[in-house]
Amino acid sequence: MLFVGLVAGILAWTFSSYDYNLYYGFSHWADRFFILVCFGLLLWKPISVFPYILGVLVVMGQFNYPIGGYSTADTMPLVRILMVFQAMLLLHIVLKRNFTSEFFAVVICILASGYWISGTGKFSSEWLLNDKIYYLLSATYSTGWLAFLEPETISQLTYSLAIMNWPMKIITLLLEAGALFALFRRQLTLALLVGWIGFHAAVFSISGIFFWRWALIECCLFYMLFKYSDSENFNVFNTSNFILSLVIILGASIWFSPVKLAWYDSKVNYAYRFEGVSESGKTYDLSAQLFSPYEYQFTLGPFAYLSKAQQLNIVWGATGKKTAKALQNVSTVEDVVTLEEEIGRVFYNQKKTERFEGFVRSFVQNLNEERSKKTWWEPIQAPTLLQSFERGESYDGGEDIVAVVAYQISTLFDEQQYSEFRKREIGRFEIKR
């Protein structure tokens, strides 16, 4: 139960301590309390995993409404682990047999599947030969990661990372492709777990992507596999299990639907920033943190549908093969503008824009009434998947916000210098009082 308790505890912490949801204007105490009670019951009586999973999924669903774009890449695998535990528990009750070793074998397959499916997205000559991972730093800086640093510092750091591009790509592929053999040998599994943990630390330092939930589980697995190597409960490394693991991991898209975290890194990016205009005309930075628990969407910036201008298909510094190939010949702002005219398109969507405007108005109207989002549980909230920092003067609740202005910031890293070359207003939403 140590491992299951850790997985359930991470989910309980995440979905009971999330920020006050100003869109709804409710604290959802009943939902939070239900999850915590079910977590306590699960530790006492494992059969309580049934209502616990239901409670987590219900709370998780609210973050995707009404603007969409919420990612479960780091939380859904944990839910699936509990679902496997639930299935093994039922088998134990019916067949009166211990399925602990089978449980841990499937757990390793679930984790390995996430890496493997992402690795398959990188098995192309274009990614292998031409992708430049270090672009990720400049792109995520534009969306708020390490925002306290000066652009010159980011330019130097990104330029310095360039010499590590090939080692980073090779290590990434080894760790992700190697996941297919996660049940081949105990020593290989232990090495992969260490590599995956280090991989998450490196990715976090470059981009602010914080897969702390996976890293904690991998630390726990490493400890248990290392300490209890002779236990029957961890007798997962045998020929039959390895063959079965190949079937499970290769068919992961059918069994687990893991998120494929694979893309081509872009030297160009479109960041989205929001300013609040007060009654006195003063402007405030409305950071991604202010819009929590929707901070994932406001950090990622999937808001191309707000703009009526022609632009490239790039989100959070990530793009597809065609755009990545075209960007290889881009070195100046003029090149970017020309490319936008040649292969760019307009992503404007009126229905999504109206939905987003309704969300912002409801959220900020409730913010004006509450004056603050601070809650007593704020210091113990679980870390978010995408980390970012505030820019400019943040809203202090001193006066009402009467309008929210949305901007699209276009950025370029030309192999030496990071620059923000265009600030385009793409929306102004008046707030009713």
C-alpha cells in the first residue's frame, strides 16, 4: 500500500488544494472534502479506490471547461495506475490470489508507455538531423519561464545550450526508446528510472515543464525495486512478463492513450499576455497564475483563435514538420513576416473567441468582487505542470478592472539574440460592473 498510497496522495493533494475557481465563483468544498475522505478510506480499506477515482475524475473535468486545452499528461497515468490497482484488487477478491507482482509489472509498463509513445514521435530524419532543442528555452521564456531574467541573459543561455543539442537529442531518444525494454532486466529498469528522473530535472530547467508527479513515483519505484529485489512481490523480471510488456507498450495508444509529447522546436513563437485596465486607467499584468486553476492554458497560450492576422502554426514554441523545415531558412524578422505571408494562415474562430470572452468576463467580474484570490490553503497547493513567473506590476485588488486587453507577442531567436519584435492587440473585453 506504500506505493498506492503515494499515487493516491499525489492526486489527493493536486485535486483538493487547487486554487479558488473564480469562473464558477465557488470553493467546491464538497468535492475537495470528498476526495480527502475517500483518500483516507483508501488507506484504511483499499476497496475505497472505486469512489476515490470517480471523485478525482469529476474534479479534473472542471479545468477543461469552458475554454478547453487542459492537459492530463502528468495526472492521467496516475489515475490509470489506480484503475489497474482496482482491477487487481477485484481479481484478488474473486480468485484469492496475490497479484502484487503483476500490478507492479503493469505500472512499469504504464510509465514506460508515456516515454515510448513520445519517442516514436521523434523517429524521423527531420527531427534527428535538424531539430534544435535549445529553442525551447527562448520560446518558454516568452511565455513566462524565467521571466525575471533579462532578454540578454536568455540569449546567452540559449546560445550556450546550442553546443549540447546533439547530446540532448541522443539522450532523449535513448531514454524514450529504451522504455520499450523496461521489463527486460532489473538493472536496466533501475538505470531507466534514474535516467527518467534526471531527464525531468533537465527539461524543467530549460522549459519549466514540471513532471514532479512522475518523478516522485519513479523515485518510489526505484527504492522498492532496489530494496526488495528478492521479494516475490517484485518478481516481475522474467521472459513471459517481458514479452507481454512489449505487447502492452507497443499497443499503448490502445490501452492507455498516453499523450505523445513530441514536436519540432521553433525559433519563432507567439506568446499571449493579458493586461487589466483599472477604473483609473492604470494597467496591471494579468499573469497565468492569476487565472489559476486555468494557469496551464494561460501559460501554454493556445489562443491563436483570437487573432485575425495570418500567422504560422506554432504553439508554445512547438510546431509541425512542414513549418520547422521552412523555418530553417529564417534568420531575420523580415524573413518571419515573409514566411507568415507565404505559408501562414488565419486561425481566428468566432465561436471560441466568444466562449473565451465569456470566460474572461465571468472570471474578472468575480475577481472584482473578491478583490483577491488568496486562500488559507494557498501555501500548501500542489505545484503546477507548467511553471511561469509574473511580468510587470501584478493586480493587487485595489480597484476594479474595467477591461482586459489581450496581446499576441511575436518572438525570434536568430541563433544569437532573443527578441520580441511585435506586440499586437488581439482582443479587448469590457468588464460589466
